[in-house]
Amino acid sequence: MKKNRIIKALAGLLVVLLVMVVVAIVWIDRLARIGIEKGSTYALGTDTTVKGVDIGILTGHSELSGLRIANPPGFEGEHFLQLDEGVLDLTLGSLTGDTVEMRLLSLSGIDMRLEKKEGKSNYQQIMDNLSRFESEKTPPPEKKEGKKFVIREVIIKDVKCRVHLIPLGGQLTEVTVPIDEVRLQNVGSDSDHGLLLSQLVNTLLKAIFMATVQKGGDLIPQDVLGELNAGLAKLESLKEIGATLAVGAGQAVSDVAGQVTQEAGKAAQDLGDKAKQAAEDVTTGLGGLLPKTAEEK
């Protein structure tokens, strides 16, 4: 009789433990999804949704699917960026700590839509939001209780950047910039014990923008390229978080980020010089139409 009671007690304990594991798995998946959505929305200033997250708390192999970053208000596309799937290779022992170590973050199937219409662009709004996010003194909402991440390698594959332009009085023009691969190493290694989710999203999108500039130089119209460069020049360098960047399969990971940032700074200056010259040209052109003052006479 006593033996039967012990067996029943053990069986009951096993059931309780099993239920607790199931609840923990469901709960941690939900928390991860909410964290990604909130962190991305905060950093980019536009709504982000995630279809599913599966955190492998027993295996270290985790997945996410159906990430969608909405277009800023006033633009036609159904999304600004959409991701098919992501795979995370976690260090299990770090899950219980404040900083989560990732050996690999692999993202694939990204569709980014850049729109410019009547002098306004969605990418400029996103970049302005990133710049605001980086310069804010108020910490992100997850600062107090959120985990931080250090990622040894990020591989982003199969990126399509579609540029949609509607010139004043013109027809829609669409250009597609294919990017086969973008790689980052040691993301968050030089920051304060890693990056918060919002900071990680900022870093990943910044890397995709840099890759777009590098691969789209002969495809993207010069005015759009200049605006992208000018926007990147306002953002923090990837060096500040210890990251290095490579664009293109088989390319060595090097300071591509530094090269792009330098080019962005020069492009921003050139864009400012052109704007200044244009203003002077307009002023000169109007000079003949305006009445002369007494001093000019």
C-alpha cells in the first residue's frame, strides 16, 4: 500500500512538472514575441508584429516567423519591411542571466520597400526615428527588466530592397536591389553587457540600409542614394557596439560599416552643398524679377 502511494505521488509530481514545463514554454514564447514587437516598434516609430516565436529552452535552437514592420502613415505599401523567418542559436546557460549569448542569428527572406512620393519618403522617416532613438536620454521601455544580447555572428540572406518612386507629374518607377548576404560579427560585444532588443533591431536595420547603399550604387537614383547616405551619416557607427560588417557572399568580414559611414558623411556634405548652391541659384534667378532697393540703384 505504501509503495503504491509513493508511485502515485511520483506520478502526480511528474504530471505537475510536465504541466509547468509546457506553461513555461508557452509563456516564454509569448514574452519573446511581445518583447520583439515592443522593442522594434519603439526603435523604429512604427508598428511591428510577429506571427510566431518558438524559444527552444531545452535545445537552444529557436525560431521566429512572420515579422512585419508597418509602413509609416501616408505611404501606400502594405509594409516597410517583412521577414519570412529567423533562426537563433542560443547558449543555454545564458538564458537565466541578464545577458543572452547567441552563437548565430540567421534571418532570411527579407522584403524592404522604400517609397518616395511628392518629396517625402518612408525611409527618411524611419531613419529619423532611428536617429531620435539613438540620441534619446530616456532609456528604452525594456531597460529595467529586459535582457541584453551579444551575438557572435549574424547572417542575413535573400534580401530584396524595392525602391518605389513617383516623381512629380511622373509615372511610378520601381527598382529592385538584390542583396544575397549580409554578415555581422560580435554584435554588442563592445557595448554595456550587450544590446537591448530595441537596440538590436536598430543595429540590424542599419546594417541592411548600409548593404542597400553599397549594392544599389548603380541601380538606385542618385537623389535617393544621397538621402540614404545622409541618413546613415546621422546614425551611430557599428564600431561603437563592436560589430563588423560584410556585404555579399564570400566577402571577408571587415570594416565595411566604417567605409559606408565615411561615404555617407561625404554624401551628406555634398547634399548640403548642392542644396546651398540651389538656394543661391534661386535667389540669383529671382534677382532680376525683384525691384531694386535704393542702395542697389
